[in-house]
Amino acid sequence: MLLSFATECANSVVDAYIPIIERRKDMPFTDKHKAWQQLRRGHYVEFNLVYDRGTTFGLKSGCRIESILVSLPLTARWEYDHVSIEMNGLGNGSNEFGLNHIVFFFFVWVVIGWSLVDLTLIFY
């Protein structure tokens, strides 16, 4: 039963993913988008190597470091004292700006415990 459920889930990925690709395949992808992608990857790497308990355990326990590092993105970028998206040209209304706000407010909601009602008032 579990195998059939997992198989059905795996088979539905294609049906769900193709419409997303079709809708977005002609969207422009600029150098600013690429720079933002690299910074987000840098945040992922930072989290993985510094904060993720499983990764830090693996690094400290003497396992093969290559096995951990192979899961990281091939390219990433870090900037000291990075200026936020709204200041670097993508600005209000961009997908990047929106994602940053969603991630930030979700983090605040989870850590501080804001109610969902308070969270929705911030977005509208």
C-alpha cells in the first residue's frame, strides 16, 4: 500500500510540473535574477553548513566531507553587508521582493508566534 502511494505521488509530479514549465518557459531571466539566485544559494549553503544539525553532526563525526559537500549547489555567492532586494534594482512588486517578505514574515510568525491573522494584516 505504501509503495503504491509513493508510486502514485511520483507519477503525479510530471503532471503538476509540466504546466508550471509551460507557463514560465518564456519569462525573461536577467543578470539581476541570476545574481539574486546566487545569493539565495549562498544562504542555503550557509544554513546547511552552519545551522543544520545533521550536517554539522556529519562534519564533526569524521564522515566523508565530500559526501556532504556534493549536496551543495555548484555555484553560490556571498556578499558582505548585502543591500536588500528593494535597494538593488529589483524593487517592490518583483518576485524576489515578495519571496523575501514571505520568508521573513513566516520566520517571524514561527519564531515569535504571531497569529495568522496578524500575518495577513501585514500583507494587505
